[in-house]
Amino acid sequence: MREDSAPVELKVHIAHPARMYDYYLGGKDNFAADRKAAEESLLAAPELRDIARENRAFMQRAVRFMVDAGIRQFLDIGTGLPTQRNVHEVAQEVAPDAHVVYVDNDPIVLAHARALLASPGRGGTRVFTADLRDPDEILSRPEVQGFLDFREPVAIMLVSVLQFIPDRDPEDLVAPLRKVMAPGSFLVISHPTQDFRSEQVLQVAATYVRANAPAVPRRKAEIEALFGDFEPVEPGLVQTPLWRPDHPFIGELNRIWMYGGVAQKK
């Protein structure tokens, strides 16, 4: 596993989901391979740009909700590229004392994070490279153990990342995270589904396979099960625009084939 001070090797010739997502959002931190794969996906489902924007907005609303509930510690796994208001920006805007740890397996995220951490006022933010497939490793890292206090409530965020674990039962990865969370903690999950527009969803999944980033959409019941016995925050697991929206959603709801939800450990 690469340490934060090690040189970063950017495999720009291979498409990566984080950079494809950045492209959907209109970001500039992507390469030709990412744009090619993203455009192929957009041909199958032009709504991907809207899905990405709604997913990002869901994340931001969830963070604001948890800050209002008193959460001051955030572990964001599979964070992706720093673009369009991140967890630390939303949380620290209201609670400057909030601590945020980012984890991602894409080296370019680390490269951007180094610049982020060099900025004034970012003392409450940490980042390192690791893989969700090894949750115990993530939890044991000094960037986590020395910065977050799991005796107190924490928010763990798995926003649009679990679909990229096609070869494992995601419960095996989420359960160790739930186990270490103190009562009062929150778990945030968003995940694509094939409950809507299944033909387009499967076509998009095929493009991700060709981009060497296999993705698995899941049914609502499968995603709900990942919260374990945590208590859902109203309105439960819903399509992302419907989770405590700031404004009524305008558009075709069945085109947003992404669920999002927040649940609390009692």
C-alpha cells in the first residue's frame, strides 16, 4: 500500500471510475481513456450526468444532516476526485472542528489530496490510498486510528462505491465497519440499481467491464440489507433526489437509477 509521501504512479491509459465520474460532473481531472469509456456509457444512458449530479447532491445533504445531528467525524471510503463541494467543505463550513478522512484506491486522488492538505485551514482533513476490499486494513491505519475516535459517533460514507466490488459479497466489507461504530453513528450508502431502466443499466455495466472497472447494480432489498440492524433515517432508502431534497425534483424519476440512504446505530 502506497504511503502518502511516496511517488504517485498515474495509470492514465486505463479508465478509472473516479475519473469517469469526474467527467460526468463536468470536471477536468480525467484523461482520454476515462473520457472514451464515459462517452461510451453516456451513449447507453445519457442520464448518467444527472445521476452523478443527484448522487453528489445527496451526499452533501446527508453530510449537512449528520452535522446538524452532532457528528464531527467522517470516514469517506471511495471518495473519488475532489470536485464540486466535498465532505470536508460541507461539514467544516458548519462545524470547523469536524475531522474528515478520505480513502480511495486511485493514485490521482492522492495527488489531488496532497494539494488539498497543503492549503490553509485543512488541518481537519486526512487522506490515504487503500482498498475497500480490506476494511480491517483501513480501520487500522494511523490516519484513521490517530485521527478519529471510534468511541464517539462517526459517519462512515460509502457513496457510489460498493458496486465496484463485483467479486465479493459487500456485506463482508460493510459488516466490519458497522461493528466498530459507536452508538449514535451514521452509515451512508448510495448504490446504482437495476430496478429502473434495467436494459440501460446493464448496457452501462457492460461498458464498465470493457473499461476494466466491473460494476454490479443491485436491487433495493440487497442494498437495504447492507445497513444491518441500523435504524433508517426517514425517508429510508430511496432514489437519491427523494432523500430530504432541498427542492422538488424536476424530471423523469425513473431515469435516476441510484438509491441513497442513511441509517443510525442505536
